[in-house]
Amino acid sequence: MAVDNTKILSMVDFVVTVDETVFMVIRYGPGSIVTRERPALAAARILAQYQIPCTVVTNGEDAEILDTLTGEVVGTGIDSIPDKTAARQQLSKIKLQHLSPEQSDVEKRILSAYDWLEHSLECDDDWCATE
């Protein structure tokens, strides 16, 4: 992604597709999962041409499942992560939503800021700011 004409690379851990539709983004991070909600939502809102409906943040032991459109927690715990059947049911009930270019820019800035705070401007195994 580009923020102010600067190319920024940001990673998500998993992108889950159901019947050729990207349904879920999963971001992992050790420790508190609450602090990872906002950047995960930003990623889910800009990764595809539409807002990916389901966002999951996990530390490998616990998880929060979020509605990407509202940011609300709709489930907690690893066992609450939707399986393929649940994903299909959810996709059949929703209309995929697009972001305006202005809102997309805001989400890119949010994701970039959180990633910068979490890591540093130096490259590590997962993140890097390029020139």
C-alpha cells in the first residue's frame, strides 16, 4: 500500500476465501488481542476491492471475531472462528461493502501507524517500510 507516496508493506497472517470470495482476515500477535483489533480491521477494510466481512485477531490461545463493517466483537474464543459452512451462511446474508477512496486512505494510515508502533522503521521478518 502507499501512504503519502511512500510504499508501506504490512502483513496479514491468513486470508480465507470461500467460493472465490474473500471472507476472513486473520491477524496473529502475542499478548493482548484487544490492542490488535483496530489494525486488523483496517487490513480487512483495504485488502480486497470490498471490505472483507470477517476479521479475526488471535494470540494463538484466544481469539476475537469482529464484524468488519461495524468493528463489533461478534464472537470470542478459537472455537468461535467461523468454519466453511458458517462462512457460506454469512456470505449469503450480506452485501459486500466498498470503501470510499477517502476512507480507504484513512484505513491505510491507521494500519501503517499501528504497524510502525508495533515494529520499527527498520525491517524485521514481518514488516518493512520501503523507500
